Amino acid sequence: MRFVPFELERWQSTWENRVRYNLSESGVHPLSIHELLELAGASPAPLLDVRLGYSQSNGTDLLRGRIAALYDGVAPEQILVTTGSAEANFVVCWRLVEAGDKVAVMLPNYLQTWGLAQNFGAQVRGFTLRAEAAWEPSPDEVRSAIAPGTKLVVVTNPHNPTGHVLSNEMRQAILSRAAEVGAWLLADEVYQGAERDGATTPSFWGSYERVIVVNGLSKAYGLPGLRIGWVVAPPGFSNEAWARHDYTTIGPAGASDHLAAVALEPRVREQVLARTRGILRSNYPVIEQWLKRFGDTFSWRAARAGRSLRVAEPHPVRLRGGAAPLPGSARRDRAGSEARVRRLRCGSSRSRRSGTRSPSVWRSRPSSGAFVRSGAVRPPSRTRWCSSCASNKPRCT
């Protein structure tokens, strides 16, 4: 069987820890364990007492209960805790997609489900978010992509990499078409809670009996190192996804499960998400001012949620100083037909998985930011700005 490689993830994994300025990052500056426990007002002693044995494979009762409480009418038995939301997407696709099935996917996106569906033998069609329509897809294209016989529809809301939140009208159009053809709808909601205006994006959960929601702690929560994701699904489906989870990672790490339960305690969760929104509100004006310095070199639309925005380059731009933007061809879309389209970040000063404290272009004040000379971008000064409290001031001590 033909294998579709996950090119975007491999590109990021290869380079993200080898560059000074990672401009393709997709999550906010991560919390340390110390910072998380400090936010929670919790002692490290319970964490240090966690036994390094096998934890409950579908997630502990405490963690599943806290996740279930985030969704109307959901019982802990409907939650499957996974090793990151990537595994959640994997077990859902494994359960649903068979050779010859039709799958419709919102584009552009992270391309995991795009490749997975093809690797399971499905025919995949996309419906594209369009810049000229404020990142809404065409209703006609939605209907065409979700053709009769479609088994699965995949959406990301809030969307990555545009930062768009679907309008109520478009949400309903997608749901209605999925229901019309009898398709399952997989809603990836990992950026829920990272809205700059503070208005939480409504979940797709409960809007249709065949909705499955995937979420996790990597993006909006700034806790990717915990590798905690989850599936919210009808009870029978959750058990079938769990059966497949038995073949993959078996279960989450006990220490990660413990810290995830700490993060999702209601009071702590609100503080963690407030921190994320503070970082985004603080950093977005910096990146916007930086882009404006280049005149008509770039065009962009303000992101409503998440830490990325789509930037079009009508002319090639070369980056120096060990910078790594996302290649315009890595995300499958049609938005780059007239110009290179990249995702640029506005939420961190470190690479996604490393602890490197190199300053980020986006963390510099406009007065000391990067500038273009002979087609190259030079890094700013080495002044470090505080990423813990999200303020534009020298790093807190």
C-alpha cells in the first residue's frame, strides 16, 4: 500500500531544535513544572510521590472527570485520554476510515488526518479556507467536498494556521451537510481557549449525534511536554477507540496524568488560559508592527485565536540568522497560488521542544526589531523579554 509521509511534521522535527529563531512554532511559550505548580498553589510533593508504574490506560478517574466537566452532558466514560491529540486523531481515524472511504478535510491544516486517511486507503477531498472571504470556506465547495457517501469530515476550530473561528452560519452549513450524507464529524479543538478577545469558541460537541471532539494540553494550555490529549465521543465509540489505544501507547505517563489533572482544576485552568491570552495580546502588536516595516512585502489578516497568522509574500524573502519559517508548500492549500504563504508565530521565544532561551524576532520591540537589507532579515538585539508574565519588559527575575 502507498504510504503518505507526514512531511510537515518531519520538516519541523528536523529543524526546530537546530535553529535560533523558530518562526513556525504553533503553541505558546511552555510552562515549566515549577510554574504550573506555582500557578496552582500546589506542593510538588504529590508529583514526587507518583509511582513510575503503569497509570490507568484510558486516563485516571480524576483527569477524565475534569475533562468531561468541560462538555455539556458528557460522562467520564466518554473520555479517552491519549498521548497527545495526535494519538487521539490517529485512533479516531483508525476506528472510522477503511479502504475506499471518502474523507473531507478542511484546508490548510496540520495535515496529519490528511495523510492518515490516505494511508488507511481513503479518498480525501479538501475544502479550503479563503483569504478573500475572511478565511471562510465556500459553501459550494463544502457541499462538493462532503459528497454523498462521505465517511468522515475533519474540521479545525479555532483554525490553525489562520487563527480563524468559523462563523455560526458556516458551522451550521458544515454540520447540516455532514448530517445530510450521514458522515462523522471530527472537530479538532486544540486552540479553544486561545482566543485573543477572551470569548471561548463554542465546541462542536452536542451539535450532531456523530460529532467527535479532539483536544489536548499542547496548544492553548502551553503544556506540550505533558503529551496529554483526549477524545470526546459517544460511549460506544470511546470504548472502540480505547481498544485501538491498547495497540499504540497503552496509556499516558502517570506523572503527565497527575499534572494534567492539576492544570484542569477549574481555577487553575482559567489562570493557565489567561496566561496564554495575555501572551498573545502582548505579542500580536509586536509582530504586526514588525510586518508593517516592510511596506507591501507582506499581507496578512489578524488572527482571532491561536498564536499563528497567515502571511503572504508576493516576493521571495530570505531569512538569515538561523531562522526557520514554515515553508509555504508544507501546508496543503490554494492560498499560495499567487504568493508564498507562511505561518508566522506570535506566542513564544523558544523552539517548540527545546529549552533554548534564544531571543525571538517576534519578542523584540519594533524599535529594535529585525529589518530587511538586500533581501535578508537580520535578527534583533539580544534583549530578552519576559515570557512568563507576557509583558514587554526585561525578563522577570
